[in-house]
Amino acid sequence: MLIIGCDLHTRYQQIAMLDKETGEVVEHRLEHESGETRAFYASLPCGAVVGIEATTRPTGSNEC
């Protein structure tokens, strides 16, 4: 089973992935524009668990 943590940025995602069967941990920077991110997620096996960073606007930020 793969467990993946994802840190979202505007142009890329930084992911850390744990393979629970082998104990292997890998990190990748996935670029959005190149299609690398889409290809990565499309290649995951069924049952992979993906946790995506949840954020809010920083306090005191201006409205657009």
C-alpha cells in the first residue's frame, strides 16, 4: 500500500511517498506545466492513499 503526502504550490507539488510493504520512502517534485503531476497520479495503483495539504489564507491578507 502506498501512502502519499502532497504539498501544493502554484507551479509544482512536492510529494513524499511511503511504500508500507517495503518501508521505502521517496520524495519527488512534480511540475504541473509539463504534465508530470498528471502522469504521476495516473500511474498510482488502486488503493493508494493521498493526503493533500489543506490551507487557508494567511491572517491579514488583502481581498482581491
